[in-house]
Amino acid sequence: MPQESRVTVPLLDVLEVFIQAFTDDEGELHGWQIVKSTGRSGPTVYGVLDRLVDAGWISGRWEEENPQPNRPRRRLYRLTPDGVASARQLLAERRPRLAAGRPSQPGFAPGRRLRSVFAGEQG
């Protein structure tokens, strides 16, 4: 991410979710999973996702078709190799407790929320 970009709490929250998904080998995430995992609003999360795509930290693609009938296709996101390294470095600098295996905020556990979001999906 360019040096002039602001590092915000929502950005760090979204990066935590991506790193947790990468660590758990969960693959791609869609926006709603990230919204639910972070507890942030949709516009906030999608703004962060746009910034991360522009910076080359994540890539996005549209589903071929939604596995659930009568639902629109979802946009799926994945960390790029540069994004993995950069996100880990930024989180280590800004949220050192994460590197020690403790949640960065009281009550915030993106991995736990993310697993519950995946478990609740059908198809």
C-alpha cells in the first residue's frame, strides 16, 4: 500500500480477517463474510476492499454463478503474495498482540467469526 495511504482501524480489521483466512487455508472471501467477521458496515468494508485492490494487496473476481438459486453472483477476494507479506508486516507493527496469538481488541476475534460465517453457509 502506498506510504501516503492512511492506516485505519477498519483497514487493520479487514486485513486480520484476510490473514486468518489465509492461515486457515480458507481460500477466497466474499464481502458479506468480511462484513460479518469485522462487525463493520458494508460501505466501510467495501471502501477498504477497493483500496486493497488498488494497492495490489488483494485480487477480486466474480463468481461464475452463485451456488444459491435466485441470488446474484458474489465478488470473491483473495490476498496476493505481496498482500500476504505486507499485511503481516503492517499487522505486526500496528497490532503486535495479534502476532502473540491474542485478539487485538477485547471481544474481537475475526477468525472465530469467520469460521462461524463459513459454517453457516449452504452449498
